[in-house]
Amino acid sequence: MIIVAGHITVEPTQRASYLEGCVIIVEQAREADGCLDIAISADLVDPGRINIYERWTSQQTLDTFRRTGPGSDQGEAMLSVSVEEYDIAEVRPLFGKGTT
């Protein structure tokens, strides 16, 4: 399993429009083979921060989506980026039985 997690920052006045542009990415990812979860959302405390979370069955499914998914021309709005991929070998439910 691959987890992509982190955040980007944009000008607070641009955050809403940036997130609007992410709707199609989230919709397409959620329909893609291998996508277990994805969320791109406004931070509750920092008005310029956007949190990124993705969970994929494998590196291959993530790479396939990146090649065939929507392009992103939002790069110029990003002031900083701190997003990383994590290879996960084991998963345990936090509260009793897990659900997917």
C-alpha cells in the first residue's frame, strides 16, 4: 500500500479557487483502479494550507493514475509543497474492526 500525505500552501485568497480546481482530480482518483481513498481539503487552522491524503493499493496503480489522470496547471499557485509517499507494509485498525 502507498500513502501520499502532506500539505501545500497557497495565498489564503486563492485557496477556495485552488480547491475548486481539485474537485475533478478527487472525482477521477476515487473512480480509478487501486485508489482506496483521497482527500484534498482546507486546513481548519491555517487559511493558506491545503492538506493532501491519498491511499493506493500499490505504486503501480498510483503511477498509472498519474499518467492517465487529469493534468494539473495549479503549480504556479503553490507557495510551498511538503507532500511525500510512504510504503506501508502492515495496517492495523485503530478502533476495533477496520472498514474499507
